[in-house]
Amino acid sequence: MVKKIMRDPLFLAQKSVDTTEADKQVVIDLIDTLRANLDRCVGMAANMIGVKKNIIVVAAGLFQFVMVNPVITKKSGAYQTEEGCLSLEGVRPCTRYKEIEVDYYDENFKRQHGKYSGWTAQIIQHEIDHCNGIVI
């Protein structure tokens, strides 16, 4: 189900908690909401739909993928950039990394490890910041 976008910075600044298989509906709602906003959004975290769970979805080209309880385990190539957010007005400066490695579970709660670079890595970092209560 497509959910309303959370815009309250005090809510967004709260840390999310780990997700369990009981939260499968949140995963579905998050994917539905991302797809409904693809014209202006490339990723979302569950707190953007009002749920403080560690779930992100990323739009990479023609498909979208889910990361449950994602943790960045390695990063390299720091750079400065500016980002906007569907939940907030304007753009803000931030530090990102060109290459990252992430441990996570997929939408079927199977353990995964991925290496990402460039734009996809930047999206993942932005959404993981959401899970950690970091509002850029």
C-alpha cells in the first residue's frame, strides 16, 4: 500500500530498530511507496513512511531492491556532495564514499553482502543515514 511521506524532522531524527520477518508488510508498503514516487525519488527508508524499522529500498535503473537491517562494513573514497530528500525541503551538504560494502538481508530475509559504487552507493548511504536518525 502506498503510504504518506513523513516530513516531521523530529520523527526522522529518531534511530530505527532492527526488522524481523513480522515486518514483511512494511517492506511491501515501502516498495509500493517508492514506486509511486519514482518520478522524484531514488530511494526510501521505512521512517519516511512513519515506521522506525531498519529497512531501505533503492531504485537502481529499471529495478528496485530491498535491504533489511543494512550495515555498511567498508567504505572508501570520501567526497563532498549535496543531497535533497523527499521528506525535506532543499539540499544539504554531506560526506559520502565512492565505494561501500554492505551486510544486509534481502526481502526474503536471506543474508546478503554487496559491494556498491557511484550513484547506487550514494543512495544506499543516504537511506542508511535515515535509519540511523541522521537528517541531512
